[in-house]
Amino acid sequence: MVGLRRWTVVVVVATGAAACADRSTAEGGGSDSGSDSGSSSSSSADESSSSGDVPEPTMLLHAVQLAIGVEHSCARLDDGTVACWGSGAVGELGDGESGSMHDRWLPERVPGLEGVVELAASWRNTCARLDDGTVRCWGDNGLGQLGNGDSGQGVHSATPVVVSELDDAIDIGVGPSNACAVRQSGDVVCWGVDDADKLGFAAPECGPFVVMRDVPMEYTTPCQATPMAVPGLQGAVEVIVGANTVCARAGDGTVACIGANNTVGQLGNGTTDPPAMPPVPSAVVGAADVAVVGVADSGGCLLQPDATVACWGGNSYGELGRDLQFDDFATTPTVIDTLAGVDTLVVAGGTVCAIAAGQPSCWGDVNYLFEVAPDPGSAAVGHPSALPQPQDIVELQTTGFHACARFADDTVTCWGPSDRGQLGVRPTDVIEYEFTPVRWNG
């Protein structure tokens, strides 16, 4: 397991700070025509910073929602546009460029994307729902994750493409290899990888893909490159996408999940019985009046009406909020009794975080989230542990690697690995993988 590192904290977007006039040195680009004009505000390092001078924000951002991938970050802005930063290797930034060396260390707006009302991201993909009910996605498309009918080895799009045959979306969710949307009717449609028919319908083979072992090996895998209705997931208002499971929250706060694996209770239905083939959705036991749902690699968590958190599935990283044990699991949501007054939560991979009164606490796979391990010598923590900073936040997003938090004033702080620009700070201001606290003050 990767050892713990020291962390970097960077405020990347600041409400009220003026746009930086010259970004060409850091990014090789011109000025942002969408940025507001005005005089630059001064920036100073947080008293805990050891990096010296701190850069000014690259552009005027009023972030109202965050979306985080493995090596890229995006924010939905209050004017309906989107800004992204970090790795653009397979077009994750939506700026029309891609390549192994294409990184943006400072936020830039996605060209031509307007009217965005919802943003979602995962590993190497981002999707945006527009106010007209259509959805645009960009990034990796090898397995049809962009929903435009395309797929294949090396296929990607560095500009937003329209998801086919979808013009009435009311919610979207993005996972490591899938994306889904809720239609106005309450039906759920999904696209992307569909191995073992995990989405409840048969999908055509995509590929061939070639991987190198001792000799080149060729394989195909089922994928659905355009939206397809998930049988039985109806009456939904929200869809949540994990690595192997898709869950939908209904208007009455009940939750149903579908997936091809239930060996450690991933479906939360009270059993470890293998799903039917093809799988059909099953209700998460005891879920009622639920406001927030998160899906992990091997289970999920929900925010209950009494502001407590209950989790189900595997516990190899401590995702259940109790002592780590590889063969431990829960087939139904189990309350974490050390948490109360929770306002919201986020679940990604093997990482779970909850926010209570502006203070985030995290557990599970926290290798990149803590400056010092709450459980020394381990990257997995089985009990909710408060992050040293930030505090007074309203939103936290992570995929288990870097993380970003949004404050009530719509400023954004990111921390974690900084090697691809995913923190939104110039490379000269943070040493690669040097996790020293740095802060922009708008």
C-alpha cells in the first residue's frame, strides 16, 4: 500500500478576486475572454505555508459545485459555465487538447459550454447537464463512457460531446467506467461498460483492445455506447454510479441498487446472494426518507433523516466506519454511532467523508487526505477522523486521491498530489508530491 505523504492545501478559486492578466508563462495560453476585468487582489501565504509567495487566482470564479476525477478537477460556476484544471491526457479538461503531457495548472473555462445546471465526474470523465435537459460529456471514451455512440482503444474527446437521444435529463451520475441519467419520467438510463450485464441489459462487445504482457494480448468487453434504460429502476430523482453498482434514489427517499456482484452485500439488500442474471434492482433495506446516497467500490452509505450515516458492503478499508477487517461486511445499512448532525456526505472508491457543521470527517482509504495518519502506519482508517483542515465547508469532493472543498463564499480549496496540476496551483509554487500547506487568500 502506498505510504502516507504530507499534503498541500491550495485555495484555487476565490470569489471577488480579480483575474490574473497573464497566464501564458504557466500554461502557454492567452487571456480568458470570460474573466471579469479589474485590479488584481493581493495574495499571501497561510501562516503554515513554507512555499514562499503564493500565486493569485488565475480567473474570477464563483464556484457553486465541484466535480473531481483522479487527476483533474472541475467547478460549475454561477454563470452556468465550467472551469477545469489538472491532467488533460485524454481530454479531461474539455479544452480541445489532449496528450500525455497536456496539463493545466490553473483553472480555465471549458470553451463553448454554457447553461450548465449540474456537473459530475469520476476517473477520467466529466459530464454536464444543461438547462435544456441535454447532457454533454468529455474525456475517456474507450468503453462508450461519453454516450455518443463511439468507443474503442484510445478513443476520447477533448471537447464536450452530446449524449445521444437524451433531452430530458433531470439528474446525472458518473462512475469510473459508466455514466447514467434520470429522465423526466423517472426512468434511469446508463451507458459505458456493462461487463456481466451489471446494468440489467445485454450490451454489444467493444474493442478489440490490446494490452501488453510478455506478448500483446487482445480482448473485448461489453459496453453500451449510447443511453439504455436500466430495467426496474423507475420513479428516480437521483442516480449514483459506483465502480460495479448503480443506485437510484426515489422521490420518497427509498433507494434501489443494481449490479452483478453481491459477495459482500454490495446491494444492501440483506443478503450475499448472487444477483439474478440479468440483474434486477433490489431495495436497500431500511432506506426511507434518505436525502443523500453514496456508492463505494464495494458498498455504499446513506444520510438518514436523523442526520446519522449508515453504510453497507465490504470493510477491507474500514468503509463501514468500524475496525478494519478484511472479511468483515454488512449486508444492510449499519449506523456509524460516532457521527451525528451530518449535513452531507461523499463516497468514492474506498473513501467516505461526511460534513457536520462545516467540519469534514473521513474514513476508509484516506491515504491522500490526511497529513498524518489517524492510525499511524496505515493508509486505511476504520473510524471517522476529522480532517485537520479545511473547516466551515459546504461541499467536499474526492475520488480518494486529491480532494477539493467549497466554502460558503464559493471559494475552493484543494489538497493532495499536485503532479498534474489537479490542485490548481502553478508548478513553481508547489513541489511535485510536496504536501506542504499552501493557501491563496482572495
